[in-house]
Amino acid sequence: MAHAHEHQSVPSDPALRVKALESLLVEKGIVDPAALDVLVDNFEHKIGPRNGARVVARAWVDPAYKQRLLADAALAVAELGYTGGQGEHTLAVENTPNVHNLVVCTLCSCYPWPVLGLPPVWYKSAAYRSRAVIDPRGVLREFGTHLDEDVEVRVWDSTAELRYIVIPERPPGTENLNEEQLAALVTRDAMVGVRKVQA
Amino acid sequence: MNGIHDMGGMQDMGPIQYEENEPVFHERWEGRVYAINASLFALRKWNIDAWRYQIELLPPAGYLRMSYYERWLHINEQLLEKHGVLAGPAKATPSLTAAAAAGRLGRGLPSSHDPQVTPRFEAGQRVRARNINPIGHTRLPRYARGKAGTVARDHGVYAFPDTNAHFQGEKRQHVYSVRFSARELWGEQALPQDSVHLDLWDDYLERA
């Protein structure tokens, strides 16, 4: 384990430590740097909340698709070509005028990667994780989302291998927009449930 | 383990820091850690539950001080050491090739459909989350222990984290979406119609 001791003695700056770790793993034939490039590129350029926005827009214009999405979101999402890790078992939950859904992972950072990409820092932060379950309405107010007292708030704590995506309400005044125009309105935050979609 | 990671219901963690137009990775090294982590996971020396437990073993002060990807870096170094991955001669083929990475790895989890495993509960049933305090890994958060809720749906069969994390077998069993009223969890300060749903394994539940 000579190498393990070597990389423990490099400076604690994470950038340098990662560089040392990568060199060591490549030298040992364990990791292929080209594979690392591909993995980074996937999340920087291919997988992200635009995928989820297309799913939501499709659900808004196609009631049969919405039913499939609510029945098995992983399968319905795969119809649009989005598959992969952290999306194998996905549940879609629908906002209505009477019900507002909010997604959190209090224990760490569970998030539906194929439809939303990697989670933003705030989603993984102690502030959000601790308070989303005990004070969801306060959290929502911090995001500028004000709910009426009689709306039902449902918080989904992703404690197992199920991943959640919120189908936000389609905003009024969007009747004449096509699917692509609708998708452009749908934000990551609306699909986590911290904001509503604005027309 | 009743660690710092189990923070649901804690207070005084400050306002939520929101960053407009946040990049996927803030620094190049974060992306490299993400990708190294995925490549090492593909070695199958450890499973997702063991990985999570390793994060939970970080001392609380360090856990809070480190950024998300610093934690990942730290535990990957520890897992490499723990599982002796760096021992021995260089490997001829890497754990993950560029082609496999491009193929997005397919579905990483086995199917949750398994008629061989009998569910102990069904939708509509009243249940109580058991009051357990294991020193090892668990996915039953403290804030739900001892609380009563209603099974909303059966998600099918999954490996049990409390044994899988310690390489004591998958002990596959049903996982349910359980609805807890916010008042049951937090008392009168919560509105009566609000709720929190948790996904809980059979072994975490008893009849209420």
C-alpha cells in the first residue's frame, strides 16, 4: 500500500489531491482517463433539467403520456430516451391547485439524475435537508413560493432507491404554446417543487 | 447511526444559499471526483449502501466543513485503502471504459419486481416506524422513529441497507411509501393536512 501513503502526504488542496489520485489510478490501470472525460461531459452537456422539462411538457399536452408517467415514471421517461443511474425507479408526483409536492433527501443527496442531472449545492445543503421536512412552507417562502393555508403540502423524503420528480401545474395563459415552448418554461426548481412554473 | 448526516428536522442551519445559473461542477476537480467515483464504483468492491455508510462515518465537524465533492474525494480514498484496491500489479483493463461510460451504463439497479418475496404490509394499512438506533448504516431517519403512518403504496423489493452496507447480505424485502401526517411528526405547529412521505423497508415497520 505504498501508494496510499504517498497520496496521503500530498497537500490537502482538493485539486492537487484529485490530480494525484487520478494519476495513481491511471498508472495502476484501474481508471481510464477517457472514461472520466465522457462521464463529466455527460453531466455537463447531455443530462440535465432540460430532459425533465421535456417530460413535463409532454405530460401537459398528452394526457395518455401523463397517465403512463404517473404509473411508472422510469418507463415513461425512457420513452423520451432518458435512462441511466439514479433513475431506475422514478416516481412522478403531480401538483394541483390543492396539492403541492416538495422533494428532499434528508440523509444525503438522492435526486433523479436522468431527468434533472446532478443536484445543485442548495439541494444537498444542511439548510435545505434539515428544514424541508419540518418547515416546508417556510422553505417555500424562501424560494418566493407562497401557498394558501388550505393547500396540502406533501413532502417526499427520498430515503430509499426511489427518485422523485414533481409535475408542476401548467400555468394559465399557456393554452396556445406548443410542447417545445412549454418545455422552455419548466425549471429545475419547479420539478423539485420549490417553485411554480411562471408563464 | 445517529450521525450528523441524519439532519431531517434539525433547526438553525441558516438560510438556503441559492446560486443563480449554478454550473454542474464549480471546479474541474469536482467533475474528476464525480467521474473517478463512478469508475471506482464499477469495480463492484463496495455497494451503494457501504458507500453511503462511509460518508456517514466522517466525523460530524468534518462532514459539515467539507464541500459535497470533498466528502466524495475523502471517502473514495478511504474505500480504496479499506478494500486494498491499490495493492497488487497494474490491471490490464480499467473498471470502466470510455465506450461503457458513453453507453450511460444502462439500468444500474435490479428490478424491484420479485414475486418470491412476500410483503408484510399493504396499501392502506396503519404502521409504526420502529424505534431502532443501530450503530451501523440505516435509512430510517430519526425523525420518523416511533411515529405512526399509513402505507400509501408498495414499491416492490429492494436490498436492505442495514445489512447490505456491512456486506452481510442483501436481505431483499419490500419497500413502502409511508405517509406520516406532519402533526404526527412535528406536533400542533404543523398544518393538519400536510404530510411527509418516506420510503421504508419492511424491517423498519411494525403494525400500529
